Amino acid sequence: MDGSDAGRLGAAAQNGPALQRGTDRDAGPETGRGVNRHISGGVAVPKGRMARAARLGGVASGIMAGAAARGTGALLRGERPLLRDLLLTPANVGRLAGELARMRGAAMKMGQLLSMDAGDVLPPEIAEIMARLRADAEPMPPRQLRRVLDGAWGPGWLRRFQSFETTPVAAASIGQVHRARLRDGRLLAIKVQYPGVRQSIDSDVANVGTLVRLSDMLPPGVALDPLLDEARRQLHEEADYEREGAQLARFHALLAEDQDFVVPEPVPELTGRDVLAMRFVPGAPLESLAEAPQGERDRVMRLLLELMLREVFDFGLVQTDPNFGNYRYDRETGRVVLLDFGAARGYPPERVATFRALMRAVMSGDAGTLAEAGEATGFYSAETAPEHRDQVLGLMQIGSVPFRADTPHDFADESLRAQLRDRGFDLAMERDFDHVMPMDVLYLQRKVAGLYLLGARLKAQVHLRSLVELHL
């Protein structure tokens, strides 16, 4: 907070805690060294449905007007440009990505969800937008932060703390994270939701959907409406920090005795719909292991894949957001730190049984059994055209190969991913293939795809068959 804000808060606290600007995110909690890159004052999050719609509308109008002018010029030259080429210029891509990042909330999260759900079928220009949106957002200004915390904890909340770092250690689509120390000495990580996020979800989703349709971003076979409906539902869940706190508590209990993972302990008395408090757990970005010895990279990747299988087949509760930022690594203990459970999703026993039958079919290598399991899971239906059914089965058979192999799968080898990408793109371009997979399958696909990308980043090698056989 600026000097005047800090002074007023300090006076209100009456000998309350020191307000700190924040330390480097990878420094130990006691070092106080360095200043992270979020030291800037931040950009205020637009509030209100009309204000947010106006921001996106202004971007859309500018993009469309520029496209019309370029299109007219091209026609006068005897050219017939595609709408996508007129809209997705480098300048427009940068403008759209920048505006979504400034708005944060559902507008930014929608970009992230679309990139994961549509996967490799997105054109390169849109992939660039999504890559920018997966980076940290600009933090909210200190005065806006103070108003959110006043509303959540009431005036005088500083009295509870020895110190509260006003510079966030992380800032993302829905909220930002601050480090603070309570009077009893506990070091906490406190996630604070951007104001207006929850109230703007429906309009943000609709506005981003309109932009996607206008710009013809997605191939014809990618159904947008189901993605928008599910994104809207998921975002409402993720914006409820009380719900996330309950999921955090469940995972903390499930993994409390595990020596390979650590889940921060929730602090219920400081948690509400707009603020989530938990114990601070130090750790480095998981991608920092890219230069670690091969054995350590393989071990960590195996742990994460094994955890995913446990989530599905043992817990019936899956953290479905594969964002790399949801994992950290404690170099001293070798444990993986698990964060962010807003996208945790429960799976009933009957659905878990369906997934187990699918994995058994994958491991058997029998085409008929795989076809039955594929339909039961929802990859296609009885009404799916035979040629499209064969295309889906072809994708499933290609993806099954590493699970039956006798040797470790090399995630750095891009040949498998390239085959799946090319065939998936061909299927997505089929205008008469309109089958929409169940959302619980899409969530698992997103989880698997995210972990696969992480494995590629780490150049890990893991024997997949031995992992899967433990759960059959």
C-alpha cells in the first residue's frame, strides 16, 4: 500500500503489525530479501457488468473496424482475404490478450479454459493469446486490496497479524496471493479474490463467447456452447472460496500421511467467499526441475501420474486444473506441494467403475472391448456415424500404446502427441461430427493433457503400464 494507506491502516490498528512490501517469492519466509516483479501499484480490476462489457465491446469494435478497413483494401486489390486473417493480426492478438489480462476474472479464465479444452485445435495466433493469459496477471492496487479485506474481515483486521505483505507473491485470473504472519507466529498464504469477479461471470462468459464466434477462432467441429455453459458453472464454483477451502481440507486430510506430497493446512477462521487462508508452504516452480538429474525428474513425474490415478480410482475426487502453477517443489524435502483446489471435482462410484473398465480395455489391446468402453465412457454415442466412430477409436488406440509398452514412455518424444494432434484436428474439422463428450471426461482429458505437457517440459521417462496395473 502507498504511504498514506499504510499510515491510516497503521493508525486504525493501534500498534498493530508492520505492513511489508513483500519479499521475493522464492526466498525463505524469514529472509526479507529482494522485491518481486509485482512491486508496481497494480491495475484496478474493472467492476460491474456494464463496465466490463464496455471494455470487451470496445476491443471488439476496434478489431472489427480495423478488419473492415483492411478487408476493403484487399478487395480493391482483387484479393479475397479470410475473416480470420483480417481479425487475428499480431496487433489485434496483443490487444485482446492485454485487455483480457487487465480484466482478470472470468474473461481471463475463459481464455485459459478454451485453450485447455480445445487443446491443439486452436490456431497458433490464439495459442499465443492463451500463453500470455497463463502468465501472472497484474495485481490489484493496494487501496482496492484493502477494501476487499475490510469487507471480508471487518475494520481492524490488521490486529490479527504480526505482518502482512501487501505485494502479492502471485497474481492470476481470479485472485492474488499474499503472505502474512499471524500473532501466534503462523506463516500464511492468503488468496484474495478480485472485486466483482463473481458478479461478472455470466456476462464475461457471454462476451468472450461472442468474440470467439465473431473471429471464427475455432474449427467447425468444436462445439462452443457446451464449453461456455460448463465454463460458466466451473467459474461460479471456483469463485466460491468457501467451497475451495472445503476441498483443500479434504485433500489435506487425504494426503496428511503421504511422504511425497504436502497440501497446505486451511485456516477456516480467516476463510470466506472472497478470501482463502492457508498455511504458507515454501517451494520452487516445478518447471525449475527441468535441469535436475533425470532420476529426480522421472520420480516427480511418476508421483504426479500416480496421484492422478489415486484421485480417480481411490479418492473419487480429482483436482482437474493442470496449470503448472498449481504445483511447487520443496527442494529440501523432495516433496511436491499441491495448490489450488477450486476446480476439484467429485466422481461417483459408478462413473469411476466406467473409467476403470476403460483402462482395462486400454490395457487389453482388444479392439472390440475398447469400442464398448469408449461408448460407455462417452467418447461417442450409438448415433455417431461409423466413419467418425472409427476416427475416435483410432485416436484411442494411438493413445493406448504407451500404457501397454514394456519400456518407460519418453515424454520428450513428440511423435505421439503429433499423431494425436493431427488426427484430432482432422476430426474437429468434420462439420457433421457434432458429438459432445461428457464434461467429466473433458475435465479428465484436460488433466491428462496438462500432465503430459508437464512431462514433456521435464523430459521425464515413466513406465506407465506398471502405474496403471496397480489400479486395475
